[in-house]
Amino acid sequence: MTHFPKGFTSCSVNAGIKDDTLDFTIIYSDVRASAAAMFTKNQFCGAPITIGKEHVADGYLQAIAVNSKNANVATGDKGLQDARTMTEAVAAELGIHAGDVLPSSTGVIGVPLPIEKITAAVPGLKKQLTADGLEQSARAIMTTDTYPKFRTRKIGDVTIAAMAKGSGMIEPNMATMLSYILTDAEIEPADLKKMLKKAVDVSFNSVSVDGDTSTSDTVAILANGLAGNVDLAEFESVLTDLCIELAKEIARDGEGATKLVEVRVTGAESDQIAKKIGKSIINSPLVKTAIFGEDPNWGRIMSTIGNSEDPIETSSVSVSFADVHVFKDGMPTEDKRTELEDYLKTNEVLINISLGNGTGAATVWGCDLSYDYVKINGEYTT
């Protein structure tokens, strides 16, 4: 049974932005909610990012408005005005302050948002809000995703619901593609902000599909307090697990992906170095294509590790695919080609890398690089 957090409702419609699929959703809290958000560091950020930062700055939100099929990025002053118009239209329909609406847009870059289609779709939406509409919202925010990503968790009387979208142009930097987390727990904005940052760093910031940081990355959390207090340590633990689960789903559903790739790096001088090396592995086109082709060419991993900007003690390096060791303490193991070929036929590939005796460690997720990735992105605007 799916549980939904108290006081949150949503609805999703087709506004006709690009086609006849769901492309606009509103998520609403009955009361103003404590809120925190993190956004892309791409300097060509979308207009909704600029407005969203302003609106969440006071630590409170009451609604989220998201359109797919158009990112409202690189659209100049008109884009900023369109993002404001979207929040104003939604606020007027819901009877709340425009500053309490977080706008998000995702889709093609550089095309003006057809704002008149959105404003025409908003009147009457308040009557369509339902408590079980959140799963539809997860569908409405999709672009090249092949399935919606939605999860809920219970902590006593408290419920957390989370959704995410993302399939290509994925390597978040202090944010994710689009992710919205809703809870009826009572949590102060400052505590939410701290917990969200820690959770994002080990989840969404540890995933990459193609090494491109999107212009629209947003993750936001709203806590409306309608279920009362919660143990903050327990909440943070569940929140982190939820974010990791969604991050892995994004990697698994990478454009054209056939395999989820997990890279665990240990023995580094710091967690930051471990994450940087892990990311270099999952972003390497040579590694990604070898995994897609189920080619046991582990030398590509050694080459990528060796290209690290940080010093590596090569005689201390060990590499294994799950429990199949191919390189140990700076030396290749006996030929494991047959075992490795068999392992690479699975749809989840785990690569373990030990760099020595350091305390730094990180786990990152990505996917393989298939023919379909080129096809999807070669035809994205056509």
C-alpha cells in the first residue's frame, strides 16, 4: 500500500507544450511548509532556477509548479518573466502568495516557453488536486525517462514521498535533475537544509549518466508539519536512503542504458578524491562502451585511474568486478577473462577500486553507453 504525506495534493495535465502527454503538474500543501532546495551550478541556469532561489530563500514554500518538454533556459529576460508569470498564475489559482511557489521547467534548451499554454491550463486546477496524484506528478515531469521514479517511506506517523526525473544531461553539481521530496514531519528550515545537503552529496551528487551538468537541476524538500515531530537522526537516515534509491534509478534509466554501473572507491586520501576518481570511471566513454559491449577490457579502468589529477600509488591499487579480481596490489591477477565475460552479461555491474590505505571512500553510480544514447541525443529536437 502506498502512503501519502498528510496535507499534500497534486494534479497533472497536458497543456500542449509539445505533444499530448502530461506536461504540467502542481503540488500543493494545505499549509505553508518549511522548505529547502539545492540547484544546479551551471552558469546558464534556467530562468526557474533564478526565481526558485528567490522564493525558497526565506525557508518556506507552499506549492511547486513544474512543466516538462521545455526547459526555459537561455531565453533571456522573457524567460525570467515567463517563470514569474507561471508562479503568479498558480498562486492566484491556489489563493497563496506567488513567493511561496517553486517553479521548475525541464526539456529542450533555447526555445521560449509557450507561457500562454500554461496560463490557459491553470484555471480550475485547484478543484482537480487529489492526495493520490503524486504518482501522476512523477510521470508529468518526465522527458526522456522511460518510467516514473516515485517512492514513499513511513517513520511512525510521518510519511516521506519523493519523486525524481532524469535520464540524460546528468552529472549534478550540488543538486539533481528534478527531484521533489514531501513530508508531513515538523522540521525547521535550517535542519531541513542541513539534512538535504548531506543526503544529496551521497546520492544525486554521486550519479552521472554522461558528465553534463544540466541547466535545470533542482532538488527541493517541503515539510508541512501536519504529522508532528520526528526523530531528526532517523529522518535523515531514511531521507538519505530514499535519495540514493532514486539516484540509482536515474542511472539505471540513463538514456539508452542497458546496465547500471556502481563504482566503489576505497583507500583514497580523502572522500573527495575517491568520488572524483569514481566519477572519472563512470564518465569514461571507453569504460562505458566496454561495459555495454560486455568486453572485459579492464585496462581502460587502469588508464582512467592513472589519469587522476591527484597522486596515485600505483603499486597499491587493486581492482575487481564484484568478486572477480583483475588487478591486485599493483599487479594483474591470473587471466579472469572467462569469469569476467560471464559477469558482464548481468544488468548491474559493480566495480571495486582500492587505492591503498587511506580513509577516503565514495560510491558513485552511472550506466553504460549504448548505440541508443547517440540516437536519442542525435534526434532530441527533431
